[in-house]
Amino acid sequence: MNDIVKLTDFLIPCVDIENGRATTPARIPGLNDPWDPTEIVRAYADIGIRRVFFDVSDDWSNVDSIIPTVRTLREWNVEALVSMANGRLRSPSDAARLVGEGARAISVSTGVVESVDLVVDTAKAVGENHMMGVINSRTEITGKKAYIHGGRVATGREVSEFGRYLVELGIRMILANSVDREGTGLGYDHALTRLLAERTGVAVIASGGAGSVTHLCRGLSEGNATYVLANRMLHDGHVPLGEIQGRLLAREQRETV
């Protein structure tokens, strides 16, 4: 069954944050304070965006800096996916507090390797649907491999194996980031997202390489991603938000989370 749906239903803008402020100013027209994450997200919400990913470089000790923005997003019916300190966790109670304040999902990546018991305990505390795993992928001679610490440290695991491991730990959403394509504007690694969607059976977010509206659409169709993430192309104002707002998609209807 084919339905006409909006691209904004599946697009997840990314905002990099430190100490409660965007790490670089947004060049979206009309912003009074281009460093303010709340104002940046308002611009996205105005075109119909329903989910935003906050990549927060701060440690959990500074989680209070992001909570006011998360609360505001909940009031706007925009879901916040939050990564703290390269996907590390501090405690199940900290994660539960952030979810209680309105975060849709807490991201884990490095923590899956460094503190797996904490990941399991956190998934139990907040619920499986409030956990998101991040796989930073690099293509090597032997295939696509998973990395941690923001894509700098190898795990030695093939990405589909790592993806299945995340699911076993109680994670029901995976952000598949191609480190090789980050910042290139060449489009997503469709083979990566198709592989993870097929091998894990959970929602997969395509990340790394988006440079145009066409890339976003292809990530959903050719990459078989449930959602598509974009950072620089939106934050730097390369693609006008109005171009995204008016884009409709004809794609097979399927369950989203």
C-alpha cells in the first residue's frame, strides 16, 4: 500500500551541543540567536519536523544544561533523541531522569563496550523503546566495521554483528553512521543501512553524507532506512528548509517508532 507522506515525518536534524549551546552557529534565516538549540529546533518544528537528535559533548555531570531544551521540545510535540559524551551512560537513574523530562531516547555507543552491564540496567530502567544504539561504521578490506569513541576506536566487530548485539541488549533503534561519508555531502551509505535493517529487524536511522533533499529521499527508499539524519546541510543553511517542507514522498507504509 502506497501513501503520500511528508519528508519531514522521517527527517531527524542533528544539533551538536556543548554547555547548553550549539557548537557552531546555525545559518538558518530568521534566527535571533543562532547558538540557541531551542531556537534552532523551533525553526525545524515550524516546517513539521517531529524528531531531533542532540549530540551533546558534555559529560552527564552537565546534563542540566540540556534539560530545559528537552522540556520545551516535549511541549512542541517534538521528540528529542539525546547522546551524552559519545554515547556513554552514568547511571540508570540519570537516563531515567532525562527520559522523564521528555527525551524520547538515550543514545549508547561507547558504553556498549566499556560498561555493558550499565547499558542492560539502563534499558530495563527506561524501557527498550527509549534506548538508541549508535554504530559508527568504517569500511575496511574485510568489510564494514563498528567503531566507538565517535568513530575513532575500532571494536573489531562487523557492523551487522554489532547491531544484533545491540538488539540483544534491549535496544530497539539504531543510528547507522558512516564515518567514511561524514561531511562529504555525497549521500548515505545505503549498503550499511540496508544491512542493518535486514539483520536487526529494528528501526534504522541513516547518518553520514547527506547533502541534498534527493539524498534524504534515497536514504529512505534505496537505503531502506526508517529515518534519515542530517546535520551540516541543514545547520549551515545549504538546503533551504522550505525545500524540505514541501517535499512529499510516495513510499511503502510501514511501522515507525
